[in-house]
Amino acid sequence: MDEAAPLDDDALWEAFSTRSLGHARWDHRAHLRIAWMHLARWPLFEAHLRMRAGIVLLNSVHGLVESSALVDTRRSCTVTE
């Protein structure tokens, strides 16, 4: 995937869903866009669970391991506000 070209929502969703989204593209803006897309597809609780699972899987592809419940707490607050 070309890391320089901007991704539209469909391309971002596909890259997130297939865990092919590059680490450099997985920034705060991408997190917020993905959260919004989840909320547009599912009720809040299910959107939160699906997003959390997707983030954990994508982060594992990038070699990142979530080591704190604080990360999930912040994400949950962002999605519910």
C-alpha cells in the first residue's frame, strides 16, 4: 500500500479490517475515523468491542502489545463521549 497517498474511508476501513494498515498511517486521526465508522455500523457496546479487538490485532501486526487497561479506558471514553 502506498504510504503517501491519502486513504478514503473505504480504503481505511479495508486496511484496518485486513490489518494491512501501515504503522505510520495508524495515527490519532485514523483512530478517530475508525471509531466513527464502527459507530456508524453497530450499537455503541458492539462498536467498542469490535474496535478494541481490531486495534489489538492491528497493533500486534505492528509489534505493539497493550500492557495497560488505561489504553482501553481512554479509548472507551473517547467512543462514548
